Amino acid sequence: MPGRIAAVGGVLALAMATTTPAQAATNVGGGSIDPSLTKLTLLNINDYHGHFTKDFACTVTTAQRENPGATFVAAGDNIGGTPFESASQNDEPAIDFLNSLDLQASSVGNHEFDKGFSDLTGRVADRASWTYLGANVYRKGTQTPALPEYTIVEQNGVKIGVVGAVTKDVPSLVAADGISGLDFGDPSTAVNRVADQLTDGNAGNGEADVVVAAYHEGSPVGGEGATLQEGVAGSDEFGKIVNNTSPKVAAIITGHTHMDYTWDGPVPGDGTRPVIQTGYYANNLGELTLGYDPETKKVTQYQMGLRPVTEPTAACEADPRYRASAQIVDSANKKAAEIGARQIGEQTGDITTAFSPDGQRDDRMRESTLSNMIAQSYLESINKPGRPGGVDIGVMNPGGVRSDLINDDGKITYADAASIMPFNNTVVTKELTGAQFLKVLEQQWQPAGSSRPFLKLGLSENVTYTYDPTAAEGSRVTTVMVDGEELDPAKTYTVASNSFLLGGGDNFTAFGEGTNTRDSGLIDQSLFVEWIRENSPLSPSFKKGAVAVQDQPTQVAAGEEVSFTVSGTDLTSVGSPTNTTLTAKLGDASLGEFPITAGKSTAPPYPTRDGSADVTVTIPAGTPSGPAMLTLTAAPSGTTVQIPVEVTGGGAEPTPTDPGEPTDPGQPGEPTVTGPPVETGRTGAAGLGNAGTAGAGAALVSLLGGAYLVLRRRITE
């Protein structure tokens, strides 16, 4: 980190050394804006996601009373990914709520495109009283803007030009069909183009006294102690926003990354400019005051801060604007309660996303009971009679799981299910070869610069795989099993998921290599509700589908030891048990049990892993040569790892010994265990005593031979 920050410092210094006229200013902090300057107040939010509350309404109206004429702006994601209260009503209350608080301008966010461009420019824009801005959103194959690039608002006689831009990653974040006619360019390049236009003295193309940029893109770090240098070092895109945004831009409002920060960004010349983000879900209100000098026509001072959201006050109750907002909240909540109260099923335990060590839900870098369950529902729902059928694998993206099934009273309501999957994507099937599906799994390790280095896909219960987190990019996944058989690179598998993911969303571009794409026309949320009804009561499965195996064997020698390390046997969803033992088998022959050490691995390499066991076993000397299956089972969760191996050095099926001859615990055919075995009270093979049981070793050898023949027959059929 120190080296990267030092390099960033060089970039900042280079930016400061240019001679372009700038809106460089001074942060007066807790002081006052010079009374000779004209005060311009900007209230701002980002990533509101339909979280309308009376608390937030009071916070905004209080700030508006304290700053008459203040301009309220947003940095995108006002709709989409919303709670049930909004999603169940097509986000109409979320839009009405912001209208009531006089939101005047907003950059588009990626979620504004969830239901397609036509929905944004039609239904959404028609209902919203503010202007949606997207300077870097172009008609396909052109540089023609597809949305308004800026809007002019006037405050205290000063014209403020608000320019909006969205992350260029939109194509990887929404369903491809809905934005097929659009291109998304570099955000700062677009903002700079418009800033030049608004300050070129040509009234015919728009003019502004002050230019402010609202970006739906931001720093990957924030909160107390986080620095601008760390943010720039952690994201190339944020670095471009900080360092490349034109010095004609007086303030930078950001979003998308759900962080909170108020930083002084460098500007060429003697000064800085504010760089701000408020967090998410309307937890804070950004307050930004600029001091504009009417003589020099420049912003020379500023203040900024984040106002926490507080409960309604008596002053708010007397404010007509607040009362109008509060009425929208009450009406929307009442209607949502009526819709959502309908029970659709039952559950026996919590079924949740992965939880981080600090107790926060939605750890998208870890496997979860809920993502896997949704993936299973895709497979079963599309394979029902009368449906397209033929699905081999169900897949779910972690970012599409927006809530949890908490077992409060054993009942699952419509609101519970809808809040988990609020996007209302259609369910799509696509054919991929085994090689293409393997690429999909490899893309869980996200491209450099992504907001998350790893995204764990949920998979239907018939799919498991092993991986080596230390392996090179593109070769981390070692073995994939589908329905108990090793993935065939040349075979075609039909995959079912939501339209967003199979369209290549979240950087899973390998789905684009698939063929025979079919849209079922069924909405994922409705399908999930149906599946819950038909499969209740639901219970969480704590069997983990993806487990790390380092030094994974592919070939083993009869009579010799093999050692490897297994980690990540434990889930982190609510209620997940801590595994304590790992049982090893070759075919049906037990090779012993090994202790699992509790604890979480550090990262990188990703993903982090809970539970680790060092395994050393001896392959029985009498094991026949040929393919076999090494199976590892973790207790108490039941997590199962299958490792196909080729046995060498074995012979033909052995002849049974004389039934009257006692078994020597060391004779060939008796598996032995080295390393730290767990004491279970059993001795010898398959739980038989080492002495006093006639023919036990020979019987085991015979069983092994038979198991081998059956297994070989299955593999070669």
C-alpha cells in the first residue's frame, strides 16, 4: 500500500502542476463562508434504492429550511434493488417520495436500467419531476447522447450546471437486452466535454456560472479513517474521476460504491475541491456549500459534511413538504403490508446470504444457503411439466439476493420472498459446453479493478467443485462434478438463471459463449414464490458446494501415502455449524477421519475459507489399478468433496483368503491411516476389529474390487 499511495501522490502532483484555469478553492471546515461570497447549497444523496422513510423526509426538509433555495441532487440508483415496500408497487412510491422533496437532478445509476432503457425514458422519466442525466450514455455506435447531459438550476442568481455520468460498467450490471441500443463511455471524459461546453461563452449550447459533476461511480473505501489516496489507489476509475475531471468542475458528487466520505480533491492551481459520497439507503444527507465570488466568477471556498438521518421533529410535523412526504410513506407502507402479508410457505430455520465476521449480511464473496437454494429453484421450476425442461444446472448471482429468510415464526410471506428477489428478471436457459461452464466458474475471480475481487455463484445442489485458491488465473477450478459425474468439457449442459446473469452480468462474460438461449417469459420473483409454495417447509442445507483442495491428487499409487489440504468446508450463513471432522473414503473403503481446525483464512487469495484439515492417507495395497473416487465428507454439515483419481500399481481383483485364517491388521487390503486421525472407537477397515474377525481383510478387498468394477462401468458407459 505505501508504494501505491506514493505513486498516486505523483499523479496528484502532476495534476496540480498543470496551468488550466481552475475552480480551486479552500475548505473552510467548521468556519464560515466569507460573507462577500454568494452561498450555493447542494443537498445530495446516492444509492437511495427506494428506502423512503419519515426520518429521511424530516432530515431533508430540515436542511431545506436551514438553507432556503438549496438544490437537491442525487448520484443515481434511486430505484431498483428496492425493499418490498417499493418493489411491490413498481417503485412508484420511491419516485413520488423524491418528487415531494423537490429532487431537481440526478445522474442515472446502473439500476435505473434494470427494466431497460425504454422503461427509464418512458415510465420512470414521466413520473419523476427531476431530470435524469447521463453524459456518457450514447446511442449505439455513435457519440450521440441518449439522455440529457446536464441541467441548469438557479440559486441566489447563480446558474449551476449539474452534469451527470454513470459507471461505464453498466453493460456488466444489467440485462443486455434492455440496453442493446446503447454504449457507455468514459465518465470523466464525458463530464469534461460538457463542462467545456457550459463554460465556452456560447449561450447557444448552454452556459453555467458553476459546474458540478454527479458521478454514479466512486471510491471502494470510505468511512472513518479512509483517505482519498487509498480510494484512488484502490480503483482506477475513481482515480480518473479525482485526477482527470476538468478543473472547471467545482465539486464532485459520487455514488455506486455505497461508501461515505468527504474528501478534499486536488485541483490544478492553489486549492482543492470537494469529493463527497453519502453511503447508501438514505442513511445520510450530504450537505455541500460553495462560496462563489461574483467578481472573479469562481468558487473560492466550500464546506461539506454528512448529516445523519434523525427522527421526525415537531418542526417537521408543521412543515407542509414533510407532511406530503410522510403521507406517501404511510400510504405506500399500508398498501405493501396488504400485498405482503399473504403467507406462501413455511421454513424450519434461517436461510440467509453469507455473513461477514462483523455480523453484516450479504458477503458476496462467500457461498450461502440462500443463493444455493435459489439456484436449485431455477433448476426444478424450469424442469416442471409444461415448462422448457432439460435444465442440468441452476445458477444464482449473489448480488441478486437482496434480503434473507429469517425464521421468526416459521411462516414465509410474499413480502419475504419478494424482498429477496426484487428485480423481476425473466428466467432464461442457455446451453454451454463443459469447457464454457468451467470458464464461468473461473470468472468468479473478478477482473482487476472490480469492486469485489471475487463473486461466489450459488449453484444447484447437484453441482460441486474443488479449487486451488493459490493457482494462476484461469486455472483455479480443479474438479467439477455434476450429478456425481466429472464435468465433460465437450458435453453440452443446459443452465438456468435470471436474464441479468445469463446476459453476462457481473462480468460473467463466458455465458455469452453459450448457444440456444431461451427466455422462459417467467419472472424470477414469481417463480420463486411458486417454488416456495410447492416445497414448504423449507430447511437450510449447510452442505458446501465449493471446497478448496491444495495439492489435490489426480493419481495415487496403491500401498503409498498421499497428502493434501482441504479448507473452506464451512458456510457462514446464519445457523451454519462448525465442522469438526473430515472422513476420507476410496470407493466404499474408509481411510479414516481427520480433525478440522476451526478458523478463517486471510485474503488474498480469495475467497476466504472457514475450516481446514491436513489429510494424509495410505491407499490400500490391494486396490485395483484404474479410475476411482476419493470422497471426503465433513461433519456435521455433510459437505462432500469428490476427487476422481487414477490408481496405479494395483493388481487384478485378489483371491479371498481362507475363511479360517485370522486377519493380520497389517496385511495387504487393510487401509492404514497416518497423520492426526480422530479417535472414534473403531479399529481396522470399515469399522471391523483388527483381530478375532475371520476373513475381514479379504472381505474388504473383495468389496473394493466389486466397487471398482461398478465405478469403472459407470465411468465408461
